[in-house]
Amino acid sequence: MPTLTDTQIRNAKPAERAVRLYDDRGLYLEVSPKGGKWWRLKYSFDGKAKLLSLGTYPDTGLKAVRDKRDQARRLVAQGVDPSAARKAEKASRSETVVNSFEAVAREWHATIHLGQVSVGHAARTLIRLEQDVFPWLGGLPVGEIKAPQLLQAMRRIEARGAIETAHRALQACGQVFRYSIATGRAERDPTPDLRGALKPVLVQHMAAITDPKRVGDLLRAIEGYKGMPITRAALQLAPLVFVRPGELRKAEWIEFDLDAAQWRIPAARMKRTKQEKLSGAAHVVPLSRQALAILRELQPLTGHGRYLFPSPRTGERPMSDNGVLSALRRMGFPSDEMTGHGFRAMARTLLAERLNVDEAVIEAQLAHAVKDSLGRAYNRTEFLDQRRKMLQTWADYLDKLRTGAEIIPIKRNRGRGVARSPTTDKMQ
């Protein structure tokens, strides 16, 4: 039979009905009335006439389509129907896409992770996966990924110095693999095989002043702060309550009962799991006389609004993260010496080492989950009386540090709580 040429194909014009230009061995070009040019292959399988589409012109040229024709005819010779083979291949590709690491990870993120953690936490997890994992592992079937492939992806993160990010990314991958196992798309989690394979994270604690003499310097600097009175009040209150910086700057007047001398921080604003944020109890912060005095002085300034420390630009938002930090810098306390979070470490250290307060009482006030020898977590509402005494004694201690006077330490008694000792301790 005569065969087609490129010139004939290029010059083929549409007509009212489809036009067929035949090549050889069942291959022909069909020109539709709208001008589209389709390659077709007629073949016979199991005694039945069949038709297979081989692409369009000019995307598939004459030489390429002849190669496709020959491949299809070889399948027929081997007893394989080319149409059935193509459908099986498409189904396989579709299954691979559905079971790819990226597809499963996004499914896990949407159905499981978002329900367990805060929106911000979930967003950070997805960003890590999108930037550091999906480009290398996203298209692979989740059940076929081995430890060396996973390690190679983590090494790329390490290479830019983001050691902690590498550990967090690996942790997220482990959750994805375990979800894959539970949903029948993988048989094992390779992340345990990488235990010890990543560089260790060097923990760098937030800078904090813990030397009593330097604490006195800080308190005197706060007392003499010449900036905005609202910022000064935040600086004064921070060491007395030593809550997390975000909990302090977002504090709302509705949370305070000045007559009862306590601040109830809603569970939703605490650093807790998503479930605890929804159903957990508020964190109670007893207020010392000194803290109450600061709040009563602040009330005429901001008590008409929602926040204790509103943004100077608009009262609809709390003060920014940098409010307290910037004030510390202006007072001469650099970032490697003191941070907003450092007030917590200051209190934790001095209460334990200088005032001998029971660790469980301190941790309860810090809203940390502390376990006893039997593994039971202390309830955050426990030790309220002890914490009230502790915070008043702590406020008195800070007053003495600020003035440079002698201090009376607290000695730990055999039970829980706080007790005073008649002994004195010179400020160092």
C-alpha cells in the first residue's frame, strides 16, 4: 500500500465529513470537519476488529506514530490487546498518584493533623513538607519509599544548616507513614531506621537573667522606664506573673477579677493540645499585691477597651511581639542577655535555687505538665493556695532585689507547698 508523507499530512484539508488518509498496516490519519488530525490504528484481536488512538498531528509526527503502531502490533503478536494494556497502564498510573507520598501526606494533614494541632502549627507542618519533602519524595508511592531515600531528603535540609527543621520534617514523615499503614497503603514506617542518623539538635535556651544582682538592675531599669506607660506596665507585670509572652500581651480585662486577686487565662490561649484548648480548664494566675497595684494603675488607661496592653495604633489588637523586646533593648539589655520569655526562666531558677520552692508548685504556675513518680500528670489547678503564697513571696523578693535589701528565703518543707525560714540570705 502507498504510505503517507509529511507533505501530504500538512496539506490535508478538512471536508464536510471526516477524511481518512491511509498509511500502512492499519495506520491512518483522520481529518475531522473542524480541522483536527487524529492518528488511528485498525487491528484485529480475538477475531474482532478494534480501533486504537495513537495521538494527534502535529504533536505526534509521522515517524513517532509509526513507532507506536509497531509497538501495538508487537503486543498483538504476543497475545496482548493494546487497548486493554493501555487501560491497565492508566489505572496503574492513577493508583500511583493516589498512593503517592504527597497525596497521602495531604490527606493525613487535612483529615488528621488539622484536627490535632492549632492552625498555625498545621500550616508550618505543611510548609515543611511542601518545601523540603514533596520535591524529592512526593511523587513516589508511599509504600515503596525506603530509609536511604528518606535520609537523602533529610540531608538536603541539614545541608543548609536547618538541623531542627530536619528533625521536625522527619517527625512529620513518620506520622504520614503510620497513617499510610493504617489506611493500607504501606506496610512499614522507615523513619525508625533513621534513629541517630541525623545531626543532633543543639538546644539554645532563651536568654534570661538569673543572677540576683543583675535582676535588681533590670527591675530598677523597668521602674525608671521613660517610654509609653502601657509598655512600662507590661514590663512591670511580666516578672511578677512570668506567663508566656503571648499570654501576657494578649491579656484581656474580662479575664481579671481584681477583687478576688486572680487572672484566669482561657484554655484556648494557653500552649496546649487542640483538645485541651477546647475542653481544658483555664489557667489561674494568683495576683500579688504588687501585681494588683500595677493593674489598678493601668485600668484608667486601657480598662475601657478589650486588652490590657493594646496596640498604640489601634485598640482592636494587642501590642506586638516586639513591644517588650524593644523596650528591653532600649534599656540596655541585649538579646543574648534577656528576652520576654526570659522572665519565666528567671522565676523558675530563683524560686528553686534561692527561695527553695517546691518544684511541683513552680511547674504548676508555669503551666507545665509535670509527672510524679507514678507517671501521673499534676492537674494545673492544683497547688492554688501554695501558688498564691509563692507569688506574693516572689513579689516581695523582687522588691528587695530592686532595693538591694536583705531577703528572707523560702525553705522547702517535707510536704508540698511553701514555708518561710527564719534564716537570712544575703543577696549575691
